[in-house]
Amino acid sequence: MRQNIYLSNISLNEAIDIFLEKIKDFKLGREYVKTYGANGRVTAKPIFAKISSPFYSCSAVDGIATVAKKTFTATDKNPVRLKEGVDYVVIDTGDPIPDEYDCVIMVEDLIWVSQDEVEIIKPAIPWQNIRQIGEDIVEGQLILPQSHRIRPVDIGALIAGGVFEVEVYKKPKVAIIPTGTELVEPGEELKVGDIIEFNSRVFAAQVEEYGGIPTRFDIVRDDFEKLKAAVDKASKEYDIILLNAGSSAGREDYSKKVIETLGEVYIHGIAIKPGKPVILGKVNNKPIVGIPGFPVSAYFIMENIVKKLINFVQGYDIKDKRYIEATLSKRIMSSSKYLEFVRVKLGFIDGKYIAAPIERGAGTTMSLVRADGVLEIPEELEGYEKGTRVNVNILKSEDEIKNTILCIGSHDLILDIAADLLAKRGKFTLSSAHVGSIGGILSLKDRETHFATIHLLDVETGEYNKSYVKRYIPNRKIALIKFVKRIQGLMVKKGNPLEINSLEDIVKKGARFVNRQKGSGTRILLDYELKRLGINPKDIIGYDREEYTHISVAAQIAKGNADAGLGVFSAAKIMDLDFIPIANEEYDIAIPVEYLELEGVKQFLEVINSEEFKNELDKLGGYDYSNLGEIIIIE
Ligand SMILES: Nc1nc2c(c(=O)[nH]1)N[C@H]1C(S)=C(S)[C@@H](COP(=O)(O)OP(=O)(O)OC[C@H]3O[C@@H](n4cnc5c(N)ncnc54)[C@H](O)[C@@H]3O)O[C@H]1N2
Ligand code: MOO
């Protein structure tokens, strides 16, 4: 079968304008709902008050209702005496004012002379302390315009104004069709090539959040006729159709063809990344969106197009993105052909927001879970230099961001454990961006992180971390907080079939090695050890074969593609490999001395010094925490 050829390069805003123009005649029906249940609904017509509020004159205070004229002569020296039943009645806040009275005096201003007599020493002004009819809402007044999204405060005004039912747009019924022969339902047994279907579940939650009613269809295999039947059915019974995956140009990507056959495709391809191959069209007069399969691409299509669509059919133009200005912690390149959405971690350091970019892949759902914000790099730019002030769409409140401790540096699982224990305390969160030890040190130097986690061996002295901090950050007073010693060792297949017990054995036994990339702490350690032992790297088979993480090294050995590699114990444990300890690596926290006083940092230090944290380290294994918490000021 021939592949599709596609993809226009239209901008996001242009595409949305064209799409909404094409479907502008499609509007949802209307319905009446109880006012108290109308939160979040969109008014289908203007709503006017049926009664005034208050609808009678009433007292605004507790006191007595009287006639102002009778009090005009009252002074300190010449109090006026009033008698109950003759000159006044006692009245509480909210009580109606009897016709014969025209003002209310607060109980605090009364001098009680007897059970039923009071004196006052200040004249009252006519209508004082009286809420007049319609003071809040006047009968016939506009309470809400049409196309207004009803909020909790609106419900109060509507009910006070005698409106107990409101006419709103029906919520759109949204059909979600997951497609793909590789998809299996959660819980089904997995074999190579299977993907657990989850996009549709994310969409359903998003549709609800946007104000629609989601219905998820069963997974449809990559089969033109089956897909056509599902879309046809959905377009007859639902208001909006979301067709997930098969939006690209592959042999089994039928989405475009199905939509074309049943209706019209207006746009295939938008200049955004991720999310480029999106399809916008109409079937049976119903809007349909073909959403790319990759979860991150799908997320941005939902947030930027489907959210607008769900609001548009209810007559509402949503613009609810919130932005802050932040300083970029590292240079980021982007193609000038696309508007790119880059997930970032955010922190607030020395009075300014810092944005640290994280993973960019379209398949990395965790980048969305971890993101504090999204940096939108415009189409016409090729990226931003480190230090540029950029606008970031925030996914958290500014308060939450201000209570975030930012860590930029080398990653280790134990940071996630510390983050969890810190979050449990309720106030602060730890956000970490993984850029390696040197990247972390550079961020410290540029005041873009609260602290950096580092493990850098000085090959001259054999000492960890200190000399790097001194060399890279000469102008800031930095403390090194001892964190853990990580046991680095050789990972070998379970049972150690080649009987490798040292680095020398790699050469002796002719084992196939898999290395880490140049510049990584582990690579520096390996080279240091090889030099110390007098081993020539050229004698190691596979010395030039590089992987980027501990886990990927472990995975190569588990798959049988290599016999040995250097890495941390936890990676060996996860991949069920044997582990031969080689050296202890010092993984420490470098932090400006002044930040030791920050409340969030103090709490973080309490967390890592706690027994609970150490217990977690014991469970993981491979960590020595005998010096944990020791603070060394680097002079
Ligand atoms: N020749 C070209 N190939 C591709 C291009 C291109 O321009 N030219 N664009 C790439 C881009 S960008 C994207 S995005 C993807 C979009 O692909 P499809 O929409 O056709 O999606 P699939 O290939 O079917 O799936 C991609 C990926 O996502 C997983 N997936 C799909 N549905 C679900 C689901 N419901 N739950 C969880 N995961 C799902 C799927 O298994 C795949 O791994 O095309 C590129 N190709
Ligand atoms: O544009 Mo695709 O949507 O990057 O992954």
C-alpha cells in the first residue's frame, strides 16, 4: 500500500481560525439546568433579574428602627430619650423596616435607661443602616451576559435575583476513538510490540476538564473499513470526534483517508512540535480532530486545539493560559519551521524565575508529569541562548513555584525519594533537572539553581568535587554538603558466566564492554581506574561503544549485547544483573552558603538527614551514607 503524502506547514493560530470558521454553523443545542448545578456551564442567552435583592428595605445592622427626625437634637449634653413601641422597635440585621420608621441605630450607640427606654447622644441620618430595595440587584437588571462561563459567585447572584433555572449550551458529547493494531487494554498480557492504550483515558479526563462529556470507544485495529464504521457511527451520535493516532504518513495511517471518505479534511499538518501531523476536518457536519499518537504530541493538540473547540461549540472563547517571565538556564535550539513546546522545570531564585528545560521527546509522558511550565518557542526563532528572559506558560501557581527548591545537576534515584519525603511535609517541593555534574556547576555559577548535585573525580588528586567547585565558581561562597557514596561497579549477566571480578578481567577474558559517554562522571571514573591499573583502553573490546545512562548500559548487558559495563548498583538491581563493586563515588550537593538559611533548603536538609530517608537508601542498596549531612565550606 502506498504511504500518504501530507502536511501543510500552516501556523497554529491560522489553522485554528480556518477550522473554527469552517465549523462555525455547528452549534450545540441548549438546555435549562438548575442554577445551583450550573457551575462551569456557558450561558446561551443574557440573564436578567426576576426580582430585586433585597426585595424589601431591611436593616443592615442589629439595633433599633426609629424616626430620624426625633433624634436631630441629640448631643452628649442633651441626650434624646426614646421609648419602645412609641419611638422605636428593636430590629436585627436583615429584618424588614416597618413603614413608619426611616433609620436604624446600631446597638453599640444606645444607652439603655430601662428595659424599654434608650438614650442616644448623636442624631441619626434618614436611611442610615438601611439596605434599600434593590440595593444589590434591581429587578430587570442584567446579571450575566450570554456566552459567559458561570462561576460560583454568579450562582449566588442568579439565585438572589430570582433566577432558579438557567438556559445554557448543552455540553458537547465527545467520542474518543483509540486506533492501532499494537494497542492493548490495560491489564492484558504484554508481548513485544504491544503498547498499553492510555491516550484515550487522558483525553477523557481532559475533555471533562474542558467542559465536555467524554465517551471512549473500544480500540479499533488499523483497518480502513473498521475505522470508517467507527467514525461514521461516532459522527451520528456525538458532537465532536477525536480520532487518536494514524495521523501520520505510515502505511497503516488511515485517519486522513477515513475522514476524506466520510467528510472533509481542512488541514493536515500544522507547524508545531510536537503535534505536527494533526488533522482537522468535518464528518456528518461534526468537527473531527485526528490526534497524533505520541502522548506528548497528543497532549499539546488537546490543550491548544480541542480545548478551544469544546469551548467554541458552546459559544465561548477560552483564553486561560497564564505566563510568567523567566530566565532560561541553558541554551535551547529549535527548528525555525515550527512553534515548539518545551517542557521546563521552574524555580524562584534571588528574586527571579528560572526555567530549566527537561526531556523533549514526543513519547515521554514523564516530561509532562514533571513539567512546571511550557516554554513556547515561536516559529521564526532558532531557539534561545542561555540567560534569555522568556515567557513561560505556567502549569502551577506562582506560590507553588516560589515554594520550589530547584536542583540542577546529575541525577540519582535518591533525589526522587528526597523529593517525595519533602512533599509529604506539605509546603515545599523539590524540582530537579538533569543536566550532569558540570551543567549543574555552571547553573550554580550563574545563579540559576538553589543547588547542584555533582560527582566529579579530580584525576590528579583522586578527590571528589571540591576542586571543581573551586575552579568553576571562584566568586561565590559555596558549601559542599556530603550526600552519599555511590558504589560503582561492574555489571555482568546474572550468575557472572565469564567470571569477571575486576577491570583487569575484562581484558583477560576478552569480555565485550559497553561504556558511558565522554564527560560523564562514570566515564571519568573508568578512565581514572584504567590509568591507575595500567590498562590500555584500546585493549577493551567495546570501549568506544557509548550509552547515556546507567540503565541503558544495564539494558545492553541484560539483552546479551554486551558482557560488562560500569554503573551504579541500583541499575544492576533493576535489570537483574550481578554487580562487582569497583569504587566509591562521592555524590554531593554544592550549594551557595547563603541558601543554607532558606526555609525550603533547611527542610530538604532535615529530610536527607532523617532516619526515614536513610531507611529508603538501605532498601535501594548500593549507597554508603556515613558522612551524610556533613557541611564543608569551600574557601
Ligand atoms: N514519514 C514520516 N513519519 C512520521 C512523521 C513525518 O512527518 N513523516 N511524523 C512523526 C510525528 S511528528 C508523529 S507525532 C507521529 C504521529 O504518528 P501517528 O499519529 O500516525 O501515530 P502512530 O504512529 O499510530 O503512533 C505513534 C506512537 O504513539 C503510540 N500510541 C498511539 N496511540 C496510542 C494510545 N491510544 N495510547 C498510548 N500510545 C499510543 C503508538 O503506539 C506509537 O508508539 O508520526 C511520526 N512519523
Ligand atoms: O510532531 Mo510529532 O507530533 O513531534 O511527535
